[in-house]
Amino acid sequence: MVKYNLDDTIAAAATAMGDSGIGIVRISGKCAISIADKIFSAKNGKRLSTFKNFTLHYGWIVDSRLSPVTCPLSEDLDRRQDVIDEALLSVMRAPNSFTKEDVVEINCHGGIVAMRDCLELVLANGARLAQPGEFTKRAFLNGRIDLAQAEAVLDIIRAKTDSSLKLGVEQLKGVLSKEINIIRDELLNVLTILEANIDFPDEEIGSVNTKQIRQKLESLLQQLNNLLEGAKCGRLMREGIKVVICGLPNVGKSSLLNAILKQERSIVTPVAGTTRDTIEEVIDIKGIPVRISDTAGILEPRDLVEKKAVERAQKHIQLADLVILVFDGTKKLSQQDLALIRKLKKKPVIAVINKIDARQKIDKDKIRKEFPRVIGISAKKLKNLSLLEDEISGLVLKGKVMPQEPVFVSRQRHIQALKHIQKLVEEARNSLDNKTSTEFIAQDIKEALGHLDDILGKKFSEDLLDKIFSEFCIGK
């Protein structure tokens, strides 16, 4: 177990600095209250150290270095030159706080200067600037949450859809951790039986006990399989899929993107080749985060800019999970259309025939021979867009309805650990069937328990924590 210094007091802006009504500066640590006492003057004249827990107080942030006047603010505010900002201050004493330390939050005005000066004053009075994710790291190190729950905090912050937000909230509540702990307890039970046999070799495990252990291992494998089956959906909810819109110039790719987004994100003109760069947005399609990109529709670049645009478009298409290939329904298939079709044969493709509100000239049957999924739409008239969304979600979920209360594993770290555990439990079961020495079976179980402890953070390395919490913003 790595030892971390939790004796110092940390501070950071917990909200983004900018033009907003409220900005929050958070302080956590054993000196949080004494530091805030030095810079906050309450309207009622009371000291912060006397405030009750979970209370909010009105007053001013003051920098005593700026004014020789020491009269109370409540008596002569006009004479004071050390007022930084008007503020509300909240107090949360240990252990009843997010970090299980004394926490003070200063709610000042959200302007850049006000928040900056407030934070600098806190740092000048004894706090140090927090590292990325350090408040959540302290919550973990102080035992308020486990490591899986700590990672869920970041998932909540980064959630792009209601479904991914719900997944993060459920994991923060400990739904995944509960499942992991159930498996851990059952493995410990098996290990206890095995080690009893090792310690008392004259009392070998009989056939009944062997049968019971095998049943336990089979049950554990089923639980692990259930978690891993949900992993694909879990990663999908957290990371989403990458969808690329491609096609020849002026077929309506940008119009389609704008129609799906329900806003004018891409520039639309009658001039072919208007889109020079790849435009990417995240949208929610039936609870699935979809990163959708509009690419340049140029096959033969005329200059360096168009060459770069084509290269970037091709790269996005290669990395796409799904391609929406757009055709102009008012024109016959060209050799360039056919070239694009050949290039995309190995990719998952939804063929979209645009401009169905006008007279059709395109050979739909020829497109259907190449792609099983063909949808006619009008991006301009917003026709059949729901059919396209249904097709996207259907392809992603393979027609399966997701359970209402899933326990989804969404992080690659957890997935890899569970796969290792699954393999070790399988080896333990096979060793039991082959009447292998009990010591070898126990060793497999111990290794499996080690991987479970990695997920929960019961054991961890400094590098692992640095990697996880470096993804957080400083104020969290």
C-alpha cells in the first residue's frame, strides 16, 4: 500500500472560471477552517470556527494585506479597502464531507478575476493548489468511496447522454462494487475451505466438499460471465460509437448532419466541396452517445487544402464504427459513387438516398445489392430521419433491448481484471476436476482475489492512481 501525505490542505476552483453568476473555490484538509477564518468576514460578525456543520453564511472575502483599517466590516464597510468579493461560505466538518476532511466552499462571483483573487488568497494563507482529481483521490484514500466509485465520478462528469449519466450514477452508488464484493466474499469462502485442507492435510477434502466447491466455482463463473456480457453495453454507454457521414460533393452530407443535430452546425451551400474539414459532434440516439462526423466530399483534390481534407476524411472513415454513405437520389450513380461503394464494402454501412422529395433518378436496386440497409430520406424536409436513427441504434444494440437495471462494466481496466479472474476461476475448477494438489487451486483463487482487490482499490500502485486521477479536472 502506497502512503500518501494527507496532512496538507488543498484548494482549487471547483467551477470553471468565466462569466457566470457563481464560482466555487473549494478547500479541503485539517487547516481548511482556519484558513477560511483568516479571509472571510461574516455579516453577523461571528468567527467561522463557531459555525455549525452544514451551514451557509453570508459575508465578504477580505485580504487584510490591502488595508490598515481593522474595524469590522459590519460597522464600516465603506472605509475598508481589503474587500475582494461578496460571498456565501459553507462549512462541512470531517468526517461528514466528500473527502472525509474539513471542507470549506466559498461561493463567490463567477468572474475570472473574482475567482482568481479568491483562490490566490486561499493559497497565500496556507493551502496548496490541488492536483487533478485530488479531492476525489482523498475521498478514496480516506475510505469514503472505493476506486471503482472514484472512477465513476469522472464518468458522471463526462456523460454525454442520460443513459451514460445513469450508468455513472449507479456505479457511484456502488452497484458494481456490490457485485464485485459478492464475488470476492464467495472466493474468500472457497479459499478458507482450501486452506483448511492445506493446514490439516490428514483431513482431506471429501467428495461432498469437492462437489460443493465445484458448485461454488461454477456459480462464480456465471456471475463473471454476466458482468462481462454487460461490458460491451457498458463501454458503449460511456464511450459511444463513432459514425462518419461520407459521400460525393453536394449530396447533402452537411444538411444531414444539421438535420440530425437539429441545428446549423455545418455550412450548407449549392457549391460542391463546401466542407473542407471534418466536423464532429456528439448526439444522443436512443440513449447511445454517437460521435458523428461530416467529412469532406472530395475524391480528386485540386489543391493542398483539399488534399489534407481528403486525407483526414479517409482517416476518419477507417476509424469509424459505422459509415453513413449518402447518395443524391436525383442523380444517376456515377463512377465515383461506385468507387466509394467498393472502398466501403468491408465497413458497416447504412446507405442513405437523400432528396427523396424530388424526382428520383438513382438506381436503388443496384445500391441494395451492395448494402442490406438502405434508407430514403430528405434532409431538407426532415423526412425519415427517425428511420435512420432506428437503424443506427438497431445496429449498435443488435436488436436487443437493454435491461432496465443493468450492472454494466464500462472501464477497460475493470474488463481486463474480470477476464483474468474468469480465467483463474476456470483453471481452479479444472484443477479440482483433475484432482490437482490443493495448493495450486488455492494459488489460483488468491490471484483472482488480487485482481478483485485491484478493481476496488484495496491494493494499488502509485502509478495506477496517478493514471486514473490525471484524467480529472483540478477542482474535482
